[in-house]
Amino acid sequence: MDFDITKVIPKLGVVRLKDLIKQIRACKTAADERAVVAKESAYIRTSFKEENNDLRHINVAKLLYIHMLGYPAHFGQMECLKLVASPRFADKRLGYLGIMLLLDENQEVLTLVTNCLKNDLNSSNMYTVGLALCTLGNISGQEMARDLCGEVEKLLSSSNSYIRKKAALTAIRIIKKVPDLLENFMTTAKNLLNERNHGVLLTGIALLSEMCKIYPALILDLRKSVTVLVKHLKNLVTAGFSPEHDVSGITDPFLQVKVLRLLRVLGKGDAEASDIMNDVLAQVATNTEASKNVGNAILYETVLTIMDIESESSLRVLGINILGRFLANRDNNIRYVALTTLTRTAQASTTDSSALQRHRSTILDCLRDPDITIRRRALDLSFFLINPQNIRILTRELLSFLEIAESDIKSSTASRICEYAGLNRPNKRWEIDTVCRVLRVAGAWVDQQVINHFIKLVTTSAPDLQQYTVRKLYHIVSAEGEKAQVQEGLLQALAWCVGEFGDVLVAPNLSNNLFSAGEEEESATGADSAGGGSSPVQGLDSPQSPPTEKEVVDLFENILRGPYATSYVKEYSITALAKLTARFSQDVVIENCKQLVAKYRTYVEVEIQQRGVEYTNLFSLDRESRLALLERMPVLESAIKDEATKEANLAAALAAVSLSPTGGDSGASDLLSLSGEGKKGDDVFNMLLGGNQKKSNGAAKTENILDLLGDIGIGSAPTAASTSKSPTSLLAGSGAQKPTDLLGEIFGSSSSPAPAKPAGSGGASNSLLDLLGGGAPSPPAATGGPVLVAYDKNGLKITLSPKKLGSGEAMSVQATFYNTAGSGQIQNLGFQVAVPKTLKLQMHPLSSTSVSAGTPATQSMQIDNPSKVSVRLRIKVTFTGVSGQAHDEIIEFAQFDSSLWS
């Protein structure tokens, strides 16, 4: 009969574990707790020294509890080793637990455990083997892993599923510590994929996933097992109710997640393996219940797998739609995960942009979420949604967010809005309006780079746009008073622009079209109204009336006298006043400017005082010298390069729009086919333009202007130095107008300045040709065909002379430009043509960008029409008339006779 020590413990005066727990819980102060622990620790030390084997189990248990409370317990390490050596299972279990808690792989004592582990790994008791494997998997170092690798490898082939499961987890620890041992487990790990036991299969997949991470070359070999993994996943999805594996109505979600993660690794970059997975991934995505977190976890892993492998476009759209549903979830954690994943998807690929756009309204709603983390993630994602087609809508939302954003992100948000506005602007005036709105809302937080960018933008603009800008800034600051004066960036921009263009500010309107309230201003004021505020001044964003010179100087005097003028603002303002003495004509106003500057000759700050002294001395010079010193700053070369880069980027974006497919298996079509009917308001084209999409024979056809661009290729004249064709060369502008202005015309009014003349059409050579009575001749064009009038107004007449080439698969067209004004000269002529994508267009350069009376200019083009369809053209004409007024018009032309292609 065995002796039961627990019956005599109370008589021996030994404190049991549960009594110790009661004593510690009864302590009212930390000091009382420390006293109890110190007393018990002293007793345990004494007991260990007495080598009392009967009480060792109890003392180690109490010591582990003390260790869990954060008190030192290292003196019990050797006692744990003695418990492990005991033949009793209870002692072994507690001993191994103590080893895992009190020891780590860097302890020298650990070498003494190796022999015990080796003996227990060969035990006939599977639970003892399990204890040894669990300990090895938690504390194994490099030496121990090398010593016991053979035993673990043998146990992986055990007939007992419990031991195989534990051995697979231990093997993960071994290959992490010693990657060289990975080859020992390859064959047995692959065999685990054929297991029917869910626990063994799960650990086997975890082992293979870790192997792929350590040794990527193994992925090629494992791709042969994709079919097996797909079969397991399909069985899990289609299996009926299984009480053993059911979690909230879903069969073994842990195993499903592991399988999906391994499929993600195997399918990345391999189209064949990805093709095998497509069906089962679609099945998981559509059949998994998303009402509980278990289902959401599986759907999340499914989406990550879809996005990482070479999946079909329809499947990727389905994945994005799942994330879109996550955004509508009430759980903030799920919404945060969805926003993070969508952001990562948008960063990694641009092919899913059309699917992302369908969830734009939901993403923008997250900008107003009470949770700051949701707002931050939605903000990052919103910038990735921006493209030239939706730039107006998204910028309006981002500007509304900027008004309520936290101070610590206002600077970065403002900078990003200005950056994206420049990259995707529909026209230059819109970009200026947007930056003005940013300065108006967050001028106190904007970075100096935003101010510098705005100044470059204004300096490279046409005179009428410069007038519009300086008037706009003046009216904002004068109308809003202190509200505007707290925005330091706004005042800096105002001072610089007024100083440079003060004469333009007070001059009559250079262009009435610019000062008419356009879409940009309506958007801005609409956002104000939506925010619950109202503009303090009617017509604030439509500054039509010029101020007087006295009003301008009075505004600066008010700013300098106010409490919000920082040192930078004063420096800018003093410089502006000095420049206004050369811009204004009224003597009284000029004298007032000089007096305001002279006040700062004794200012306390050295920089401002220096400006006051130097400018005052400058006023004493003669008029010619003063005007020469105060003339306008020249345009920076970097500003010109920046504008050229923007134009090139916009041209590429326009090319992407014109060359994108409208049917077949595009993302938008797949989105519609997967999502059912869909709401009319969800369609990005309808939201932008209010058009209705109609599908016919698999191709979407719309009557709005954006969809016409989607079915049109843009063509224009190449430069004289290159005639090779490329997607971007089709966008090379002819004449003086750049191709991105076509986009500006489509999405809003264009007011860009006239760019530099293209090579071969300006300079001394053109002057010589004009002197001789004609421009550079175009390449020989076909003659003898009918003459069709395409345009005849504003002093310019354009005729088209088509001629059939061959059997009708091509036709040549010569455009002739006549000056019908009778006198003067038409300048800055630009001619751009767009054709449907079934046609191919090649254009030759304009003979001249200037047209005099009696000296027409010509330009020839060739249209390839292999399908022999009706030829229709969209023509954009830009020129400066005899009176100096700029004209910019788009013409639809489809009057060609069918005999030209039939």
C-alpha cells in the first residue's frame, strides 16, 4: 500500500499551494505580500537543502507560483531536474513545466536536461514522449537540437497521431535554430500532407510553411502538392457538421487558415499553381459565413491569398468586394484590417483600381469615423484612389477632412493634397484653386515646400491666370480678415504674388472667362456649405472686380499692424511693399508704401530691420535703377522642369484612359458580373459624369464623354527628329498646345499658359520661312479628293481633304488652315486629333504654328482602317486670334464619305 503524503502535510506544518494562494490574496498591501513570499521562499530553500523528496513536488509547485508573481525563483532549477528524473508522471510533468519556466536556451544547466529528454523521447508512454517534445520545442538551443534531431525525425514517422503532431511542432523549433537540419525533415514533412487527422495535418502544414520561409527553393518542389492542399480545403468547405472540429458553424477554421497561408506562398509568382487554386478560393470566399469573427478570419486570409497569387481578375475583384463588406462592419478591428489590406493592395498593384473605386464612398465615409485609427487608415487609402478622372471629387472630400483633421497630421495631409493635385490636375486653374483652398484651411500648418510649389506654379502660368491667382488671394484675405490672417502660409503666398504681380492685380480683367464661377469654385463652396459654415463674402471665389492701389496697400498695413503677423510674414510683406513702388502708378500710394517700409528701420529683429534700411536706401535711387532692381523675378528652371514633368505624367494618364479596354474580362466588367446589378450611384463613371452605362455584346458603351475617351486613341504630330511609334509618342502634341489640355477641356475649363513651341516649328528657321512666304512643308499628302470644312469661325478656317489609299484599309487627310480675318496673324496654332480605337492614326508636324492672310498652314495625317468602319474624328483646336484672344475648342467631325473605306 502506497503512502499518501498529502494526508500528513497539515500535521507537519507544511503550507500547501492553495493555502499559499489564499495567504497572498489576503494581503492588503504590497509589503504584506512581500513578507509572505519571503517567508515561504526561505522555507522552500531550507526544504531543498534537506533533500526532502516527499515534499519536493509541493515546494516546486509553490515556487513556480511565486515565479509567476514576479519574485526570484532561480534557486529551484536543480530541483526541477530532479523531478524530471523521477519515474512518476506527475513529477515529470511538474519538472518539465519548471524547466520551461525557469530555464532558457542560454542556461548552462540545460545541458543536464538533454539526457533526460533523450530517455523520455524513447519512452513507451506517449504522454511522457509528449512532455519531452513540448519541452524540447520550447527551450531547445543549437546544441540540444543537433543532439536530439534524430529522435524527433523518428517520432515524425510514429504510428501515434498525438506523437506525430508534437514532433512536427518540435521540428519547427529545430529548423529555426539549426537551418542545416532542414533536409532531415523534408521527406517526412511532405508525407504529413496526406494525413487525415486534422491536428497532424495542421502541424505538418505549419512545418512546411516554416521550411519554405527558411529555404525558398523548396517552394518549387512543394508546388506539386498544391492539388492535395486544394483537396483538403475543398473538403473542409463542403464538409457537413462535425462536432469534433466545429467552431461557430465552420469546420476547423484553424486548419483552413493554415492551408490558405501555405497556398499563398506556393501560388505567388506561379500562374499554373494559381490556376489550380482559383476555383476553391472562389468557393471559400462565397460559401464562408461572415456573420461571426471565425468566418471573417477565413475570409481575410482568403483575400490575402487571392491578392498575393496570380489569380484571375474576377477573383481579385471578389476579394476587394469582401474587403468592401468588411468596411461596413460595425467592429472597428475588422474595418481597420480591411483598410490596411486595401491600402497594401493599392500600393502593390494598379490593375485593381477600378474595383477599388466602387467602394470609394464607403472609404470616404471612414474619414468621418470617430475612431482616429480608422480615419488615419482611410486617409492613406484615399490618396491611392486618386486618378485624373476622380481628382475633383476626392480632393473635395480630402479638403473637407483637412478642416477637421488633428493638428499633427494637417501638415502632411496638406502637402499630399497639393502633390496629388499637381500630378492629376484636370487643368492649371483647378490646381491653383486647390492649393489656395489648402492655404485657406491649413495655412498655419503647411510646409514651406507647399508655398514654394505654389509660387513656381504661379510663375509658370499665363498672365491671365496670374491675375486670377493674385486676385483670388487678395479677396480671400481681405474678406475673411482675422480668420485668414492666422494662416501664415496664405499670407506668405499673398505677399509674394502681390509683390510680383501687383500691377496685374489692379489692372482690368485680361480674360473674362477665367473669372466666371466654374466647377472648381462650386466644389469649394459646396464643401463649405456641407460643413455647416457659410462663406463670409458672396462671390469670394470669383474675384471679378479689381481692387484699387490704395486698398491693396491698406490690406498690407492691416496685416503688419495685426497680432498674427509672424517674422516671416513681415519680411514677405515689407518686400512686397518695396516692389509695389515699382508696380503702382499713383504717387500717394507709392509714398505710403515707402513710409510703411521706413517704419521698420529701427525694428527689434535684425533681419526685418535690415530689410527696412536697405529698401529705404533703395528708394533714393533714380527711377530707372529702382525699376531695374525691383523687376519681376525670372521663372526658375526647376519650375519649368516640374511643369514639363506634370504634363508628361498627365499625357501618360490620358494614354492609359484612351488605351484601356472597354470589354472582355476587364476589372470593371468582372466587378459588375460578380456583384450583380449594382447600384447606379456606385458606378464611378456615373458618379463622375451622371451617365448611364449600357452593356451590349460584352462591351460597355456609354454616351458620356469619358466613355468616348475609353474607346478612342489619341493621335498628334510626332517631332521632326523621331517618327517611331510608341504608346506615348501618340500623345506628342502638335503646335503650341500640349496634349494634356485635352483632358483639361474634358474635365473643366483650361487656362494653361502657352507652352514653348515644339522643335522644328519656331525660332530663326521659322522666321526665315515666314519671310520667304511659307512654312516648312508637310510630307506629301494625297490630293484630288473632296474638300470638307471642319471649322470656320474666330478668323480661322480649317478644311480637310481626304483621299482613299489602296482598297480602303487606309486614307490620307490633309488639313489646311486659313486666316480669314483679312489682316494680322494667327499664332500658337495647335491641332490635335483623336480616333476610335479600331483605327490607327499617324500625324505629321504642322508646317507652321503661325497663319498669315493668304499664307495657309498645312498638316497631313494617315488613318489606317483595317476594319473598314466609319471614320469619326474628335479635333481639338487651340490658337491665339488676330485680336490676341486665346481660343480653345473641340470639334466632332464625321462627314467623310463611305466610299473612302468601302
